[in-house]
Amino acid sequence: MSGSFATLTFEREVAAPVSVLWQAWTAPAARAVWAAPTPAVTVEHLEADTRVGGREVSLCRQAGERTIRCEVGWLELQPEARSVNYEVVGAEGRALSAALVTADLAGTGERSRLVVTVQLSSLAENMEAGYRAGFGAALGNLAGAAERTMVLQRVIRAPRSLVWGAWMNPETLPQWWGPDGFSCATKRIDLRAGGEWVFDMIAPDGTVFPNHHRYEEVRPEERIRYSLHWGENGPKHADAWAAFEVRDEATVVTLGMIFSTAAEFQEARGFGAVELGQQTLRKLERFVASR
């Protein structure tokens, strides 16, 4: 079968700041949330490294269909402005298509815009229709996820090893976690992939907030991915991640949360979750400075 070529353009207006959209577009934990184009498709990420020279490898499965392998390689990353990657799609040991994907982001205030250009080369079969449907649906999912995503950042003047050690040590995490005046009472804690932290967060007035964190990925000194649940084995209310980046002699900590519903996101914003989260990161900074 002869090859074919096409240039596809996808545009999305997103009700979220461009800084949040960038995180939703590039953070591996966020990409895992919106990657599947439909609920019938499951996406398993085998690798995920969003750095220039890094790659993402995933398997897409749907009942009764062949398994699709997708490899993404990051070529350019301009934070909050542009990304360029190659993408190779294959099945049953043969390449079906190769593409160059360019994403341009822009925004003002609480609104942003994403324009994705795909220069597609179909190799074994015509992939244009599949790309239009799959990419279009996934980017719709991305926009929805970005609109219920909360991102907090703090620059901590300390080596990444110290910041990571304060976060991923079961003895120290409960000492600083939570907003000002809150304390943690741990029931179980295992900070490994597949582990969990079951605890109560206790407000200054004595109100108890049961929590359950389930850890899905731990990449030492780089990032963690976990889910937040209302109490032990309770319903999930957010997919979360924490990333640790070296910048000069400091560590940039990024804490992201994709709430399960828009209503939960709005409720969290309403009770001051942004400021409460920043208080938590400030407590981490003070804790690290005291070590």
C-alpha cells in the first residue's frame, strides 16, 4: 500500500490559565488522565519522560481491536508557549504512521488557546481518519481536564535531594503536610509505588478530615503520581502529582491536581484550596530549612 501525507490542525479554547494548560499538556500524570480518546480505550504508559530528548511510550487497547503502540519523542519544549514532538504509531510489530506534532499555546488571564498541527505520514495504511477522530477526542478530554486542574508551584532554596527526602520519608511527611495550624494523624503509610497513606488531617478547631492517598508512580527525586480519596477506600476526588525540578541551586516543586468533576474543582477553589495548598508548600520550605 502506498503512503499518504496530510497536515491536520486542531484548535481548542480552554477556560484555564496557559500555565495550567501547559501542565495538563506536558505533565506525565496529567497526560495519563486524558490520553484515552473514549472510555472504551485503555492507555497503558510504559515510559513517560517529558524532557527534550525524553520519550513517552504507551499501549492503547480496545476490546476486539489490535493493540496500538505509540511512541512520542520530545524535540522542543518552550514552557507555556510551544512543544514539538515526533510520534510513531504501530501495531503487530510494524509502523503504521509517523508524525511531527507542534503545539502552540497562548493565553490571557483565565483563558487560553491551544493549536496543534500534525504533519502526518501514513506508512502501512491511511491513518488520516483515525488521527482526526482520535486526536480530536483526546484534545477535547485535555481541555476538560485542564479546566478542572489546580497547579501550585514553589521555589525552595535547597538541594532537590533534601526536598525529596522531606516529602518521601514516612517519618517526616506527616510533620509538615497540610495548611497552617493543621496536623496529621497517620494510620498507615507506605510511600512506594502501589503503597498508600491513610491519615486524618486535623484542623485547628479539631475538625477531622479523613484522607487516603494511593501512590501509583514514584520516580526518585523526579516525580510522584497518586490519587486522592475521601477517607479510607472512599471515592476518588482527584488525580495528583508532585514534580521536583532543579533550577540553579534551588528546587522547583510543582503540585498538580486534576479534580474528578468540575463541581469538585469549583468547590475546592471556593473554600480557598489554592492558598491552603500554598501554605502546605511553605511549611515544606520551612521544614527543609530547619534540617
